[in-house]
Amino acid sequence: MLRRGPTAAIRTPALVAARRLLSSAVEYASSCYLPTEWTALPLVARREVSADSTIYDFGLPEKQSLNLPVCACLLLKAPGAGMEGSDAVRPYTPISDNSMVGRFELLVKRYEGGAASQYLQSLPLGSPVEFKHIKFNIKEQYPFPGKTSFTLIAAGTGITPMYQALGKLLNTAGDDRKVTVLYGSRTPEDILLKEELDLMAKAHPDRLQLVHVVGTSPDAPAAPGWTSTPTYTAETGWIDEAKIRRYAFGPSEDTLVFVCGLPSMYDALCGPRNEKELAEGTALRALGYTAEMVAKM
């Protein structure tokens, strides 16, 4: 996973308050350290990874893992950042795995007018940020029983739940199932976690097929110098029916397709994220996939 330096013990008022809250009787949705009620954790580090994307580190007690199931996400509250001064609540999937202790990491892309992303960017280190983990945010669960092949389709920060699933699939002893990743980005410079994905592809060349799709329109020409490498296949335009047919594992009861991106991507590929069934006229339905073969993340 991500390479990091040594982690020092972190003690802030927000972390002390979190310890006090979590020592009382609270409800939990899973094995995750965070309960189903809002809990403040300190922002302990940040680093820019692209012109508009940042990795934020949030503190946990020393030697404590977030212990989040795969696949699952957290809810983050941005107080007063929503419409008419309401609180904005957004789901985020950590990019750190459960081997990290004392902190966890979120990769957040900033959007113009993005309530949570702009809120996080404005915070000084040490600021408390509220999180919780509820049952609704527990998605398809590893080991994904009955599935022998996986296609992970993502765009932008939709790569974060894919990265979580990919790490579990590739790094679990005895799991030899194969995975294809179709990842859409606006430009080569916008590809998030590119180095980490390359390292995975190098480590598992017989199990992981990585396809980067770069473009700002469906028929976008290739960017200068944009070409395939030993670790990935370079495609241009958008992820569409033709590219899914070319690279994805075909429809079958033992395959699973994950989808995560902006609403327009769901609309084109499978239908709204909050609806289990595949919508009429979408690419995955046209290709013969069923709702049991698709996980909308």
C-alpha cells in the first residue's frame, strides 16, 4: 500500500475526547473503531498529491487500527458547509488499510463549491473533524463469496473504494483471483494513486490488468506522450460499453463488477447508485450483466 515514514504518538484534545466517548457504551455498525454517532478525531497531517487532491491523516489512539471492513466507508461532517448553513455530510473510503495504526488516511479531491473538500482544505492541523460509521456504509464484503473474477470501474476519487478492495484481494494469502481495473481520469496528471497502482501491477502481473482511460470527452484524442507501459494499458476518451466489452470479465454468475464515480458515470454504465437494479439502456445491462453481478459503490 502507500509508503509512509514512522508515526509518532498523537495526543490532542480531540483525540482525548474521542477516547472518552468510545470508552462508554455506544453502538457500532461493524468491527470499525468508529461508532454510529459522531466522533471527533484530529487532523494530524496533509500532503498534496495533485493540483486539486490532498491526502489527509486523522489521528487514532496509539497502536489502534481503524479496523474498517472491506468494502466500507466512513461519513464525515463539515459543520455549516452545506446549503443555507446546514451541516454537509459526505462518505469517504480510506486509502490506508487496517495495518496502519495510530491514524488513517483519506484521499480527497477538491471541487469548486465542494462543501466537504473545501472545508477540509481550510482546516489547520490539529483541528477536530467528526466521523461516524453506519450500517448503510458497509458495501460488498470481502471475500466476495462465489466470485472468481473482478472488474473495478472507477473515475476520479471513485478509485478509493477500488483501491481498498484491490489491496485486500491482492494481499490476502491464498487469494489468487484475477482483477481488471478500468480507471477514468481527465488527464494523465489527474490519475490518483498512479504510483501505488503501478506497484501493484508490477507485483501481480499475472493477476492484475490495469487500464487507464484518459480524456475530457468521449472522443478525446490521446494526450501528447500518452502511451501504454509494462504496467498499464493507455486508452483515451471515456469508459464506455466498447471498453468494458474489450477489457472486463464477461457476464457470468462468478464475476463481480464494482462501479464508483460521479452520478453521470452511474447513469451511463448501470443506473443510479442507490438503486440495486441495472437501469434500462445502460452499458452494463446492454452487455448482459445483471444486478447480482454489479456492486454500485
